[in-house]
Amino acid sequence: MNIHQFDVVVVGAGGAGLMAGLYASRGAKTAVISKLYPTRSHTGAAQGGVAAALGNLEGDNPDWHTYDTVKGSDYLGDQDAIEFMCHEAPQAVIELENYGLPFDRTPDGRISQRPFGGHTNNETGKPVRRACHAADRTGHMILQTLYQQCLKNKVNFFDEYQVLDFIIVNGKAAGVVAVELATGELHTFHAKAIIFATGGHGRIFEVTSNAYAYTGDGAAILLRHGLPLQDMEFFQFHPTGIYKLGILITEGVRGEGGILINGKGERFMPKYAPTIKDLASRDVVSRAIYTEIREGRGVNGQNYVYLDVRPESVIKYAALDGRTNPDGTPYIVTGEQILKKLPDIIDFCRVYLGVDPLTQMMPIQPTAHYTMGGIPTNKYGEVVIDDKNTVLPGLYAAGECACVSVHGGNRLGCNSLLDIIVFGKHAGLKAAEYAKTADFEKLPDDAEAGSRSAFEALRNGSGKENAFDIGTEMKKVMFDDVGIYRNEKGMAEALEKVRALKERFKGVRVTDTGKIFNTELLNAWELGNMLEVAEVITVSALNRKESRGGHSREDCPNRDDKNWLKHTLVRKQNGEIKIDYKPVTITKYQPKERVY
Ligand SMILES: Cc1cc2nc3c(=O)[nH]c(=O)nc-3n(C[C@H](O)[C@H](O)[C@H](O)COP(=O)(O)OP(=O)(O)OC[C@H]3O[C@@H](n4cnc5c(N)ncnc54)[C@H](O)[C@@H]3O)c2cc1C
């Protein structure tokens, strides 16, 4: 057996995992395990920016950021955690800058900031420049910067090791089991503290902006151990994915003055959000686009609308909206300036669509983007397992796989890169502190037994089912029936279908039974994880009989604070799904009706 021992083991090398690894390594012997080479993690795809009320271009403060986040969450976010994150934000961004992150600059050398959906000046209600950005490659820069810092700090990396299982002994975290992709061999990592930072699960949907690796591994592993997941019904659809491909067109395009146009050539967002218009929060804009399409105002009768960032349109609508430069002069942009601020987006459209956004409008449709739900934690990244926030000793989670909950029913743009750096840091600090006094739990004689038998059963399956076909059916039913709009009938049918697919999955046969870089086998394994996650999402969504944030039910169109201002905790016990609830922490802001 291959056994490794570290004080702290981090699973995942995206922004959250690297930040956790960096901080843990300052106080404890730390390893970071990742199924991808670290700089290939999905954080690297983040475009628009990271939110922090630095106030570099106009008045702003962390309290406004807190209120916007509470409001954006449709009051389901825990306000103590939100306040904590928004107040830590300026320092966290400056820390990244000090590590060498090449942010764009203002003419006088400060970090440049752009407006982003839902971030406002609380006095005027107008968009505020709060998103700190490095062109439209902010996540890429965060990932590279943090990876360099981890190497400098001698964090131990196990790249291309995929974690299959979590080891729990005497009610405490004791390690994980992983398969080394290059050899197919199993490895046991014995640790005092484990931090899950495995990212999201958007690959369960047909059209998604998410990377292939977004298969919900961390969530599925803990679910199999009877541990709860929180608010899984809340999934965010980003309004602007490239038509059919799902590739993200950052909200930064609208931050730079881009607007949405329907098939009749009309700008439609003022109808749905009269004050903030095209920069309304994502759930609102996604539903608006979907409604336009459904009512026959898609372009050429198809399932898409246009996003227009041509300089002449930006100038025209800025004048109509009264948007000016910070010094009050008219807002004027050139194609060259847009190209400089959004180089990757323009490149994507030119390459994938043959459309030049500087002279043509981009065809877009909503795309599955971000999971608000996940492994429940407190604001220090400690995993909690019930409505009383009881901590499971030695287990931590941070980043998109976790639910703190700072995003509640709906995440504001640029708050996830913030979430990963703030909570990644605190999970790392807490885990190292815990490891100082905790002992290693004794491992069972064969800690790998469960993983080995499940993995070998899949490798040697003799059934007739094809994993790709099952995956395609799951993605379609989840996108169609547990997507932007939901209702009882559609979701009940989806649940039946997902359960039938789970049955069929038992008969999956992989054609490659080899050991070396067996990606077919690993993809099939990941499909098993996605099916688990899809099932609990559907059960949680069926159960929540209201509309809030990203969870929008045609049959229960209103938010219902009397009955549903509470978090869902979903878990599996003896094969049965069980739902409990946990109160929402409300400190300063009593729930108000949403005004758009
Ligand atoms: C296209 C796109 C653009 C975005 N733009 C923005 C933006 O501008 N601003 C913003 O705030 N947010 C943005 N987001 C959201 C944000 O980027 C993500 O939520 C965030 O980066 C997630 O970071 P993470 O560290 O949790 O996960 P990731 O960066 O995805 O890292 C997950 C890690 O877990 C590892 N892993 C997973 N499963 C296993 C396993 N079984 N074994 C071992 N390792 C495993 C992977 O190898 C990877 O290293 C965007 C998201 C997308 C998809």
C-alpha cells in the first residue's frame, strides 16, 4: 500500500485549495492533491473580476457590499458570514496584489475596478465600480499567482491524483484515498485535517460554462458518508453563454456598457429591471432572456438573443442611461479600448463563432454556471453537520464545493473569486491550528478496501450500458426540467428519470480496462458522482415550494419567507434521502421584497 502522512491534506488546487494550502503550510506539514495539474483548475477560466469595496474610482464601502450580497442572495445568505467576507475583501485583494498579481491599473496607478451585476452605490441604487480585474483573465492571474506562492512555500503537490473516498475514524477526519492517474494505483493520505476544495458540479447540465472537471466529486464523496449538503436546489444560470456552446461571455461585457437586444431589435432589460437594467443580478437577467425567447422574441425564432458591445451602441446607451466617467464627462469608448479590456471574450467570439464583437452582436443564451449549494461550513471553513452547526472535527471545505452560506439563493458576480480567497485562507488557518493539537487517528487495516472494490467493479463491469449515453440523458433532463424554470410535474419526472439512470449506471461497461491514464474509467466514475448530486438537487428543488434567487418555480412563483426562509440540509441515510432545515442567520437586514 502507498501511504503518505501529512498534518493537513487539501483536496483541490483551484483558488480555494491553493489559498488553503498556502495558509496551512505556514503552520503545518501540508499536501495539496488535485486531479488536474493545478493551473488547469476552473478558477483559471474566471474572467470578470474579484469584488472588493476598495473605492478606487468612486465612493464605496464594505457595508454597501454586504447589503448588496444579502439582497442578491434573496435573503437566504447568512449575514454574519457575508459581512465577514465583504469586510475582509479589500485586504484580501491587496494581499494578492502584494504577491504580484498584475491587476489592471487606473491612470494614477491604483487597482482598476469595473461595475458588475448587483453591485451598487446604496445611496443612488446605480452600479458601482467594485470588480478588481486583470483584463478578462482575473482567475487565470489568481491561479498563477497563488501557485507560485505555494511553490515558494514548499507545499507538497500530488498532481493528477483523483480522490475517491474520505476516511472517517471515531467521528473525526482521518484521511482520503486517491488513485494516481498515471499508474492507476491507489494511495492513502493519512492526515489530521482534510480540506475539500473540489469546485462545483455544473457538468450535470446540458449547456454549461463549467469545465469538464466540474463533476461534484467532493459533494458526492461526503454524501456517501451520510454527511449533509446544504441548499443544493440553488444553482445559478448565467445569462450570457455563447449560443449552443455555453462558453461564458463575462458580465464584464455589460459592466463595460454592453446591452441585451431581442429578435425585434429592442433593448428589453429596462422592462424587467427598470433601475439597474442590463446589470440586474444573474437570475433576473437569465429569466428575462428566457421569457423573451419563450414569448417568441428570440432572434430568428431561435433560442438566443444578442449581446451588443459595439462601441457606437455602448456610447448611445451610456448617454441614454446617464452613465458618465467618474469625473462627469460623457462616457465614450473606442473599439481599441474594448479590445484591451475584453481581449479573451473578443477572441472566443472570433474563433468559435466567426463573429467580431466590435462590429457585430454576439448570439447568447443562459448557461449553467455556479452552484450556490454545497458542503455546509461556518465562516472558518469548518464543516458543520446539523442545524446546530455542530463541527465535524478535522474536516473543512472551501470554495465552490462549500456552502458558508454567503451566496444564499443567488451569487453576485465577482463574489466567488472573493469567497475562494477569503474562505480558502480561513480554512487553511483553522486546519493548521487544529493539526497543532490533534493526534492522527489510527487508520483501519485496509482503508482502501471500499474504494478498491467500487473502482474495480466499475472497471470490470460486464453490463451493456454506455456511460456517455447515460450522461447525455442526465444533462438534458436536468437542463430542461431542473433548470431556469421549474415546476412540480417536470421535476417529479426528472427525479424518476435520474433514478432510472442511476439503476442503468449499475450496468455500465467501460471498454478500456487498463491502468495507465484510464480516462474512460475516470469519466464513468465521475458520472456516478454527478448522478448522486443530480438526485439530491432534484429532491431539494421539489421540496422547496417557493421561488427564491436561482430557484424559480412556475407553480410557486412567490418568495415565501414565512415557510421557506431556511436552509435545506439534504443527506442520504441507508439509501434514503432525508431533508432537514437550518435557520438563516439574520443580523442587520430584515428581508425585504425584491425591487428590480
Ligand atoms: C467560465 C467561468 C467564469 C467565471 N468568472 C468568475 C468571475 O469573473 N468572478 C468570480 O468571482 N467568479 C467567477 N466564476 C466562478 C469562480 O471562478 C469559481 O467558482 C471558483 O474559481 C471556484 O474555485 P474553486 O477553488 O472552488 O474550484 P476550482 O478552481 O475548480 O478547483 C477545483 C479543484 O479541485 C480539484 N478536484 C476536483 N475533484 C477532485 C478529486 N476527486 N480529486 C482531486 N482533486 C479534485 C480539481 O483538480 C481542481 O484543482 C467563473 C466560473 C466560470 C466557470
